[in-house]
Amino acid sequence: MNEAKSGLAGDWMRLKFLGDDPVMLIRKGAEASIFLEEWHGRQVVMKTRLPKAYRVERLDSSIRLARTSREAHLLHDSKRTGVPTPTVYEVDTATCTIIMDYVNGPRLKEAFFGMDDSNLRRTCSLVGSLVGRLHSGGIVHGDLTTSNMILRDGEKLFFIDFGLSGYSSEPEARGVDLLLMSRAFKSTHFELHSRAFKAVLDGYRRVIGRKDTECVLTKMHEIEKRGRYSERTQTSLVPNI
């Protein structure tokens, strides 16, 4: 194993991957693993993009470094728009690790189940306003689901996981964000979809304005129709057996 470059996160990663101490893996995705750990007296999340053996080593290092750096910048820039995100403490380029604040609280996906109708509408309106702030700041999240939102103390909502995020003010990119949000409600909270997504759009509209909202919604419906057409076309190409 190649040792990490000396540094706070580098030393930590070197120790952990050599099996010095156990570490709590709280989530493992296709691209990154997320660990919960004590770091300089505070509880933090360490998101590490581990090497991919199927890629050429130099290309793999370049991809992981670029994506790690980009996500850290997006977390910071999103916070500047007024959207609560985990505070980034350090980016370790040797191990492609982001060390950030641990946000304690349920994911919105779970928090919804204990809400009455009034809290549901208020929270969904908050979701919409935060998405609106992101979009007004030229940022799209890229994976807007209730699994990527954490509700702290029952009122402050944090957006997490900016691995698929990017910089764009195009209606197409914004429309994709809203479509992902709508689909997340339909798949995970089907019985809540109509009133919940309406509240999301109310909050979104208050931030970016009626005209821009209608433009984004038009694009969202276009994208949705393209997806349905593609699905129908692919199905029609499958021979009957």
C-alpha cells in the first residue's frame, strides 16, 4: 500500500487502513465511503473516495482528486447562498478525503413519518426555498432526494452529498433537480406527493419568482416527457417471446 502524504487526514487514513483502530463506516456508495470519527475533539464525517482498481492508477488519482476538490468547493459555495451544509474542515488531497461537520439528526426521509400536515407543509416549503437559494446561486444539487437532507432539532434542514452537484443556471439543469425531487416523493412518499411537492414549489417560487419558476417547471415537464418517450421506445424494441 502507498502511504498517504503527511497531514492530519493523511495520518488518520494511513492508520485506519492499516487496521490500527476500528472506524465506523456509516455509508458506502459506488464512489465513496463515509466514516464517522472523532477528530481533534469533535465528531466529524470523513468522506473518502477510495481507489478503483479497474482504472489506470494515474487517471484514477486525477478523477478522485478533481471530484473531491469540486465537492468541497460546492459545499462551501452552497453555504454562501444560505443553504445549510456540513462545514468543511479539511480536504486531504493525498487520500481524496473531505473532513466535515457531522450533522446529527434524522434524514428527511424518516422525519416525514412523524409529521402532522402543518409541519409537513412547512418543512416542504423550506425544502423548496433552499433549492431556490441553490439555483439562484448558480448551483444544482444533482441528487435531490429526501435521503440527502437532514433535519436537525426538528427545524433546521441541511443538504448533504454534493457528489453529483455542479454549477449551472440553465433551466434544463434546474428542471432535472425538481424532477428528481418530484420522483423522490413519488417513490418514497407516494401518499404525500401531491401536497408535499406543491409546498416545495410554493417555497421555490417565493425565492426565485413566478416567472423563473414557470420556466423551470416547463423544462421539468419536457424532460419528464422525453424520459417517458425513451422508455416507450426501448420497450417497443424488445421482441415478444
